[in-house]
Amino acid sequence: MTNSLQTPKLRIAAFGFRSIPLRKGCAGADKFAMELYPRLVKIGHQVVGYNRLYPGQEKLVDEYEGVRIINFKTINQKGFDTLIHSLKCTLHIIFRNTANVVHIQNGGNSIWALLLRIAGKKVFISQDGIDWNRDKWPWYAKFYLRFSAFITAYIPNQVIFDNIFAQDIFEKKFKKKFAFIPFGSEVPEFEVNDDVFTNMGLVKGEYFLFIGRFIPDKGLHYLIPAFNKLKTTKKLVLVGGSPNPSDYEKTLISTADNRILFSGYIYGEVSLQLMKHAYCYIQPSDIEGLSPVILNVMGIGTPIICSDIKENVYAVADTATLFKQGNIDSLHSALELALNSEDLLLTKANLAKQRALSLFNWDKVALEHERMFNLFMK
């Protein structure tokens, strides 16, 4: 992937994610940042990424694959942690002139786009879903997110969606056209490391897997009771968690089923090993954008069970086992079907891999972002 000689070099600043490289508490936005920004560097642009440091955390790096990393501290209060960090990033970008293009993840940060536009910056917001629908937010946060949606629609130079359904909702609501750029699906090559499974007490192919944040949106309160009713010796491995565990997360972890393993936060090659050798990956979400984890699992070739929300269906089409969103009995039936139909699972997984690698490509994602940024630099 090379940059065109006619394309001017951009100075890009990015915030709205938690950390590059990944650390405990990271999610899809961080995976997206890890994939996109180093690729923008490789095609000739300067990129500054702003990491979020919570109390007790130390910075990990000053640079990651050519991306300059700046770390700002924030607080532990959910919602306000993002706003405080994003304000610090905004002021730093303006007064230190670290960029002429600003890429912001999460429309909840769009309030800072106004200051950046006044300062002459070109501002782009990646919106991965309808944030005010997420159960993790209290009423006042949902009110703010509804308000910020108007700012998202009208203040930035462009809004970029990773799924066509959220894009359609915004376009109908605000009578405007927005951009669509999906995520990629490729993962780096890696060798099998049996120590990963020995250390976790796992046998390859003998566990179901979920990776993500432990928040209501992700539907773990459906998955755990559905698995509890399942008659199997296979384990359920739940990877993730938050640096500031909520009451919801504490309730999940209190389950008495000793087949369920809460592994804590795992990333990088170890998480890829777990994806590759799972019997089946499960995504029980109520709300998603275009899930980077689902795309990775598809690209690796591991079978998938997921809720039938339209964002998941857009990603997997007919290459996964679907269950009715929010329905524990339907999820339990899907798990039983998976146990009794391994050949069907593997057939669908092979089709999913072909679909992912043909439609969702990270190099293309980077070039599309470059094209979008340059449209507004003229």
C-alpha cells in the first residue's frame, strides 16, 4: 500500500479511543485505532494518537508503529472520563498545532468539534452506532448523547459510519448525506502456542468464546444463563472486563457455574489464539456497530453464533448461526445446535472467511480514510 505522489502529506490527530497499544478496558474503537493509524503512517502521513490514562495507569509507549502517542490523564467517572480527556486533547491540538486534520471516534465527543473548526482544523467523526440507545448510559448521559447527535451531524466536515444502518438513521433524521467506510477483517499470521491453553486450563476446540466489554449492550446477561442450561463439558471463556467494574459486571462474575472462565483482559496474539481454536465464538449483543471482533473471527475461520440484530446480520449474512436478540431460550437452542452440528458450523465458518476477506480489508479502509480527508483539504 503506497501513497500517491499527488496526495499531499497530512498531519492527523486522533482521539476518542482509550489506548494504543491495547490495554485492559479497551474495545472496538481501540482495535480500529490500532489498525487504521499505523496504516495512515505507512502511506506517508503524520499521525498523533491521544491515549487515555486512568488513575493508577502508566503510559505504555511514546510511539507505536510510527504513530506518536501522547498520554493525558482522566478520571474514573464513566462518561465524564471521555469528556475530560477529549477536552485536553482538543486544547493540545489547537495550542500546540499538532494537526490540520482531526479524527474523532465517538459522536459523544462532537462537542469539541466546534472549537476545532473555529481553530481552522478539518474535523471528521467516526460514529459506530446510535449511542443514546445503549443501556450502559444513565438518563442524563442519553440526553447528552441525543443533543450531541445534532452537533455530530452539523459541525464536523464529515461523519464516517462503519455500518449502513446507523448511517441511514442519521441521514433520515438530519436530511444529510454521510460517509460509509466499513472495518477490515484481516489478522496477522501467528504460530500456534500451546502454552496459552495450558496456562488457562483449556483444550483447543473445547470451549466457546466471547471477547468484549462487560456492559449490558453486549448481552452477557443472556449468554451466561443460556450456557448454564447447556449440558456439555465444554467451557465458556469470557475475555474482557473494565478497569472500573460496574455492578453489572460484578453480577456476571458471581455466577456459580465452574465451566465459565473469566480470563480478564487479553489482547494481541493471545486473543487471536483463543479465537482461532474456539469451538465457536458467541456475540450476543443488543447493540453493535460493525463489530471488529466478529470480522476478525470471520477472517480467522472460526464458527460464529450471534444475535440477529441487523448490524450482525450485515456482517455475517448467512455464514453464522443466528438467535433472536434478547431471547435466552433462542440462544440456548443455538448453542445446542452448535454442539450437535459441527460439520454445519465448519461449512459456515469457511464461507464466513471467504466473505470477510473479500469484503472487509484494512488497507482499503486506510485508503478510503485518506481519500475522505483529502476531499476537504482542497
